[in-house]
Amino acid sequence: MKEPQDIIQAPLVTEKGSFLVEKGNQVLFRVRPDANKIEVKKAVEVLFKVKVVKVRVIRYLGKIRRVGRNMGRLPQWKKAYVTLKEGDKIDFFGGR
């Protein structure tokens, strides 16, 4: 079984992500490519002690890169949109 620390790789702090936090009480995370919605939900609830209402997951294929004659592919990754219960909040920067 995967540990919650292994499933959630990092929070995604972007302009769109900060807009979603203010507007829709959603948080963005970069998660393992083999993680599913149920695992993401349980990991967020255990790590941050909040109630998760909904999880949406998007898979990104790695881009093809070329260096000289050699072609390669960057690794694929997954992004999770996690909707929190009204009143719950995750503060990544420890603000006031």
C-alpha cells in the first residue's frame, strides 16, 4: 500500500491555483502518475486533516524533447484538483 507522503508529491502554487483557492475552495497538487482519485482523497485528508468533497485528476503526457540527433520524452505527471469542505482551508505558507 502506498503511503500518503508518496502519493502527494507537491502543491502547485500558480496564479490559477490561487484563484481557485479564493473562489472555489480548491487546492492543486502534483500527484504520482499511478495514483487514483480515492488514494488522493485519503492522502489529503490524512496529511492536512481536512474533509475532501471532490477530486478531479488530469494526466499530462511528457513532452518530446530533442537534443541534436537524440530524441527523448520528459516524464508524464498528474495534477489533482481537490475541493475542500466549506470552512476547511490548507495554508502552505503559514500566513496569518
